[in-house]
Amino acid sequence: MITGDHAVTAGAIARELGLTTPDRVLTGRDLDRMSDVELLGTVVNSTVFARTSPEHKLRLVKSLQSHGQIVAMTGDGGNDVPALKRADIGIAMGVKGTEAAKEAAEMVLADDNFASIVHAVREGRAVYDNLKKTILYILPTNGGEALTVITAIALGNVLPVTPVQILWVNLVTAVTLGLALAFEPPEPDIMTRPPRPPKEPIASGYFMWRVAFVSVLMLVATFGLFELEIATGASLETARTVAVNTLVACEIAYLLPLPGIEWVILEGEHGKKVVDSGFSGL
């Protein structure tokens, strides 16, 4: 808690809120006497700062960020603007907040209710997860289609699927199956995860490996069954029908959870996490 109120008032509110170390209140004067190095060791062990100025708030945010922390700053007045802009996410009050605070913030609480922040974080994480799931579904399925055509051209064979058939698969099958991921409910542990590093890319090494692996599996299944049908004397139309149905079946199989199979889904600064049940566990 960083406030401009008196230290006694800040300590009383901190105790009421149940903050740790509520009796250890650091004031703006205390911060002025500290060097940046001293502040680094103090800011992670203190929870209440009183009689602070805009410069103090900005300094505290910078100090927390230097520890590798993801900082969210709330405020409603002009004196909060520097810290709101510096924080990883600035949150302004929509009812009592000044226009300057709203302009500086990335999020504005329309009801001035701090509980809304929790709902916003939950919703934001769910949207990000579903976006990642959708991308990780669309890229391999399209990759499998592309590899099938490229392989046939490279070998000088007839195309296993025609352009019209690929268009039909993309418009009718891939879009409708992808919608299931876009509206999937949040995972049970979505609010217990640590914040995602801001510079962590969507396309991690595991992400790209999985795209390539699934694309090759779809190529082997589609092209292999097509060649098998041709080898057994089936007509070209029949073989192409088998190839298209194989593509669709692979997309459905990739979408559905597979009991007993685990996928490593989180990879980054916080290590790896294993979640059960195939793709929908992403």
C-alpha cells in the first residue's frame, strides 16, 4: 500500500486489510534517506508506505521491477500518473479517478471496485490461453494440408486434394472446430499461475516443435492413405475422398483430448508444467 496519508492512518488500514508487517510503516522521509541499493532490499520486505509523493511512488515501482517483479499500480489522482505509466499495468478508478489518471492507465475500473481487477485478470488470462490454443490448432492443421500438396508436387504425383477441397476443409471444418477453442472455459488453475514474463513469446521452442510434428503426422496419414488407395486400384476420385476425410479426421483427433496422454504446456522462466488430457489441456 502506497499512500499520501499519515503513517498512523496507513498502519490502521493495513491492519484492517490484513497486510503483512502493518506496524512497519515507511514514510516519504524514510525513502529520501535511502539510496537505491538500500531501497532494493527494503521494498520487498515492507508493505506499507505513507506520506509519499509522486516521485516516491515512481521510485518504488522502479525498485520492484528491478527485482523482476510484475507490478500493477492503482491510482485515481494526478499524483499517481508517473507510477501508473511506469508500472507494467496501470489501473485507474473510473468513477473517482481524474482524466489524467485514466489516460495514463492501461485499465480503468468502471465501478471503482478492486474485486473487478481479479475478474479482469482471470478474463485476460483466459483470452490469452484460448488465443494460444487456437493458433496452436490452426498452424499444424494448415501445415499438414500444405505439406501434402508440396510433397505431391515435389514427387511429381497427382495432387491428393484439390484446391477446392482444401478450401472446403478450411471454411467448413477448420473454422468450426477452431471456434470450440475460442470459447473454451478457463482452466481450473488459471489464477494460481505466476505472471507471464512480458517478453515471453507465444511461439516458444516447444510450440514450433509441436506445429512441425503434428504437420508431419497429418502429411504421413493423408498422403500415405491416398497412395495406398491408388496402389490398390481405387479411382482418383475415391483416393481423393479418402485423403480429404483423413485430413478432417486428423483435425478432429488433434482437437479432442486424449486420456492418459500428457502434454508439456508451460515453458519459460518459471519452468515447465505438465497437464493431463491432450490438446484441450493446453
